[in-house]
Amino acid sequence: MDEPIAVSNGQNLIKPDIHSAMELALVQLTDSGSPSSAADRPKGWAAPSIAANRVGLETQLGRVRSGPVLVEPNKFHSPPPTQDLAATGSIPLPPARAPADAFPSFLHFPLPKSASTTYLAATMPAAPPPALPEELVEEVLLRIPPDEPARLLRASLVCKSWSQTVSNRGFRRRLRELHQAPPVLGFLHDWDDEDIPEFIPATASPFSPASPVPDSSLWQAIDCRHGRALFLSKGPYAEELLVWEPITGAQQHVPVPVAFSETGRTTAAVFCTIDGCDHCNCHEGPFSVVLVFSVDNGDPDYEDVLTSACVYSSETGAWGELTVMQDRFYMHFMYYSSVLVGKSLLYFMTDGGLIVEYDMAMHGLTWFNAPDSCYSKKIPSCNLMLAEDGGLGLVEELDPHLQLWSREMTDARWIPSRIIYLGSLSLNGAPAGAATPVHVLGFAEGANTIVMTRAAGLFMIQVQSEQMTRVCDDHGYGNLIPVVGFYTPVPRVAEAEA
């Protein structure tokens, strides 16, 4: 088998890239007799060599004599210190003799067995590249796709200055300006299965919350908005709410109001209360929680039920007064989340398909029906969403299509808008396949994305582009809470100070 040539610096073996080796090393191969003419060479012998770029060598070595460098075979030579490289015809190297088996075969240049091999290498440390301007670094990092949070996290670990760049408020604001709609980072859920993680990532590179998701055996996820997720404690008598920030890991416990009664007939919503906020940097700002629940009126002579709403403010640390609606039936909230329209209108959907409206500005509480077609099944075949004009909307399951509706605010009518034909959509650039029955599990505010299940799994559909993305397998019917936002890593220094 032909002998390989290895490159060494005389002390340590080097595994260079082949192009770097050709650029930095000049190797002359001869036999022990150093034949100078064709007549002196054995029959069939040829002296292979590496053609070095002379300009590169002059740059790296400083000087090279014209013509090949001849060195006694199989030895590393160091000329006298007073001799010049051009005069001696050799490159200074520490005197040493390399063992026969000291070089791995990572550079392969076939040699005839009759030829001797001279190992000669010249390596000089490359000058470090100039530092990139901070403005250029920021422009590059801003163009990392928002649904690639793992890539942005890795970039933040390169050095302290990069970490500071991606964690400042200006970067987050520019991220929103450049990419517009934030991505769906993942989902919280109420699936009772130990094999399913409590947080299901939905991005191209997985996003992991800054702290563990609150224990699902103790807390029920009921809402997520403006960078905050809301949980209600489980048990016969719920005693508190928990506000948790998936990106920063911060938590805040909120006791329930005194008038609050039993679970199972309860829902809630959380939202930022900063005026004019774009919700990119409001993680640590003030927020409010709206709690809606149904209780008996306490009078045995009447079967009326009281449905109440109450608002908590993080700025005051207290609950406001109850807004009460009296009706003849309970409002059960187990499988549907809320939708915030504008700054003051919150909508909740009951398990029976009724829609509850709470006007925070006027402190009014009322309810109304969904379109009649949504009650054709045993369970409501619709879910709340935002209409294309920003008002209240609704998505209905037509199997295998989706009908979008919008509600007129002037005359309170439902108006059909358009149909999304699922069979014609593409999945990751390929046809979605045969149409199958669908079930809508939720809507991601901010991302304008419908979340649904099909036989093939859990999917997201971006309403404007109608682009469909598969998230994971289908794990059954339940409430799915989308976590939406632009992820930016939190520096460890900030974490320690917090």
C-alpha cells in the first residue's frame, strides 16, 4: 500500500484542511540518493510534490528561495542560525526524527515504495480577524428567523457583547419591526399523558421555556397573552392564580377574589396594561387578570345562576368590584380560551357554544350565540378568533374545510367571510394530502394562526398566507394554549440581578 504524507510542525501533529496544507507547506520528495537526473532515477519513479502558492508562502513564511527546497530524506533539519533560508535551501525546523508510525493518514499522496519521504512543514499562527462592528452584528442577528430561537440562543453564547445585543429592548423592538408577526413558540395543554411534555415546541428549532412549566398536577393552564401564561390552581377549591413568563421564567402568585367559588365553571384571561405597548418588552410591566365564574345565587326559591367577572391589577395588587350577570344556566369553561378585541373587549366561549362578552371599560357582562350552523353537532363546531378587520371572528369546522366568520358590531350579526380549503393547502412545500375531518383547538393571537387537529396530527394554519405546518401527533380533544412572542435570550447577569 502506498505511504501517506503527513504534515507536522516538528513537535505536534497537525490536521489541517487540505487547502491550508497546500498553502502553508512546501514538500519535496526524494530518495536517499537524491537523484538529480532521469538516468539516476529507478524505472517508473516519479517525485510527487504539493504545488504551493508562492504568494501565500511569502506572506506566511516571509521568504522562500526560488526553486524547490531540498532536505535530506526522513530528517527534520534546522540550519545554523547565521545562515539565510535562501542560502541554506531549507526551512528552519527543530531537529527531531519522526517515528515511522507517528503520522496518521489524513493527507494521502501515493508514493512508490522505493521512494523516501521527507516531511517538511511551515506553520505560522494566523492573525485574528478584525472584530465586526456592533451595528453589523446586530443586523446579522436580526435576520435570524424568529421561528429559530435555538439559533439566536447559540449566537448569544458567542460572547458577552453578542448576549447584550440580543437582550436589549432596542433589539426586540427592531425584531418586531422587521418580522412583523411573532411566531408561535409552542403550546401549553391539558392532555393527561406523562409521555407528552407539558410544553410542546412549535418552532423550526425547539424553544425551551426559561424555567420549568408549572406542575400540571397542581396547575391548569387557561390563557396566554403578551408574554404571560395564566394558570389556575387545581383542587376542590382553587385558591390562587399563577402568572408565568415562559421567556424570562418569572412568576407571580395572585390570590383569587373572596367571592370566587368552585372550579369547572371558571375561565380567566391575562393581558398587558401599558398604553401603546407593542408587547415586545412588556414582560416585567404591569398586567391585569380578568376572572369569570358562575355560582348559585344562594336562594332556594330561584334557579337563577350568577355569572360574575372581576379584574385584578398588578399595579394595585388588588381585585376590583364584581360585575354580575344573572341567568338561568351555568357557564362552563373547560375547552376554550379567550380572545381580546381592541383594548377592552374580552370574549370567552363556553363548552355549550355560548359566547360571553366582558366590556372592561363599561364593566358590562353579556352573552350571545354563535352562528346557527355551529350547533349541528353534539359539541360546538367552532372556536373564537380575530377577524381580518381586527374585530371578533369565529372559525367553523365544515369537514374538511374551515369557514371563517366576522361579527358586525353595529347590528350584532354574524357575516361569513371566506373558506379555507384544507385539501388545497401545502404542508412544508408539499400537498397536504387527502382531506380528513378537522377539529379546531384554538387561535394564536398576534400570530394570526388557527390551531387544529387532523388524523395526521396537530397543525397550525397561518390565516393570511394559508401556510400549514405540522407540530406533532394528535393526542386527543382538549384545550390548547398557544404561546406567542419573539424570543430573545435573557443574559445570566440579568437573571442574577433579578
